[in-house]
Amino acid sequence: MSSHSPDPDPSTTPGLEPGGSVPPGETPPAEASTASEAGPHRSLKRGWSKGPLVIIVLLAVLVALFFLAYGIVLAL
């Protein structure tokens, strides 16, 4: 573990007033990141698995068949 702080040093950061405040019109310094990279830890190569996709399609077909049968019953 390094003893180096990732935060900017207020004594060497330009644009700061004494005490660490930022004068009007200045952009505050960016904070440092402690992570080596941002984002997910693993790449997302796969899409939906087959099980949930099949269940969703079956439910959609069942709902469509229900409304088709309901429409036919009302038409009689």
C-alpha cells in the first residue's frame, strides 16, 4: 500500500486561495481516482440467457391467444 495520497495538495494546486477555498470564476481541482480503471470488472459478452427469453416469449404468446379467444367469444 502506498502512502501517497491521491488527493491534490492544496499548497501546490493553482487557483486556490489560502485555506483551500476556490475564488469566484475558478474551476475547483478534480479529485483523483483510487481505482485503476472505471466500469464493470468483467466484459459483458453474452446477452439474455435462453431460459428467461423463452419464458417471456411464451407469456407473450399466451396473452395474445387469450385476447384472440376473448375477441372471438365476443364476436359470437
